[in-house]
Amino acid sequence: MKYKYTITKEGGEAETMEAMSWKKLFKSLLIKYPKFSGWCSYINKKGHVQARAFREGKEIHSGGGLSNTERCTHCVICGCTPKPDQWSSRVENCCVDCG
């Protein structure tokens, strides 16, 4: 497999899955856990950490018309709760220390 993804559930339980692409991981993740809540992180081919957050089987994005309950409030890598000015501009849903 090309990439190793770290899957972390909301409870903090982590596991590693392998897939050739993000899209294939997303499909296999939702087959395994249909209502998955948590986040997935991996290192892309340029060496940058990428992280995506999920709630009840759907990917959530920071900003852009989401209600406050759907916004990511914790760093997807370390789990801390950054203040509004401590979010990374390079990595989505990450604090400045991790991204």
C-alpha cells in the first residue's frame, strides 16, 4: 500500500489502515464503521501532515457555513483545544504546534 493512515476514534482509540488513496481509505472506513466519528491523519508525498475530521460518517470542514456544533474544536493530531488565533494555517483542523 502507498499510504498509512492513522484512524483515531472520538474516544481516543487509534488504529492504522493502509490504502492507495484518500478516496479508497474513505470508502473502506465507512464500510467498516458506517457512523464513524473521529479523525484520520497521514503524511502526503511532500511530507506534510494531512488530517481530516469526521462526525457520524460525514467529513466536517472548519469554517465555511458550518454551525458551531459541526466545527472542529480540538486539534486532530494532539487533541488539544486551541484558542481561535492558535489554529494552523498550513494544516486543516490542526493547532500551530502540530501544523
